[in-house]
Amino acid sequence: MSKNYKDINVELEKDKSNSILNYYKKLIILRKNNEIICEGSLIPVLEEHPKILAYIREYKGKRILVACNFYGEKTMASLKELINVDTSIILNNSDENKIEEENIFLGPYGSIVISF
């Protein structure tokens, strides 16, 4: 058993809406209930960005953008010409992650899923 089991455990995590446990539960539900994720084509985007891994999934005219920051510091990128203004956040692991106009802002180790 880990030395920090009293601080990090399922019992403590299950009641926190923003816990890693609940985030993964939301990811599993999203995958099971979203045919875009299961069946959609994968289109890499922002390939030149040094901190963000991002891609678009597209299926039957519907699209989602998945963006992940794998670094311990905030970052941003322009989404100009990638998405339209009619976006909706489906899943988000941090209050620091947001879309403003044509830009995406990701907090440290932030990830976001957006429909558009």
C-alpha cells in the first residue's frame, strides 16, 4: 500500500466533482456515449505547438476538438480557422482551461474536449 493512501484514495476522491477519479469516470461515459469518439476520423491539429497535443474527431458532420497540455505551466494557442464561434465545452479538467474568441487557453496539465 502506498505511503500516502490516507491523502489519496477512492473514498476521498469520489465526492470531489473535479477529482481525477471522477474525471476518468466522465471520460469513460463520454467514450461510451459518443459515436464521434468511437467511429470518427482523426485529424491532427496544432502539430507545431511545443506543449499541446490536439486533434479533431469528425463523424457524420459532427466534430470535436481534443486538446491536452502535457506541461506544468499554462499555455495557449490560436484556433483560428480550426473551429467556429459556436462551440460547446463537453469535458474540462480545470477552471483554467477556456476558449476565448479564436484562442484556447490550457492550465498546467490541462485537457479539454470541445464540440463545434
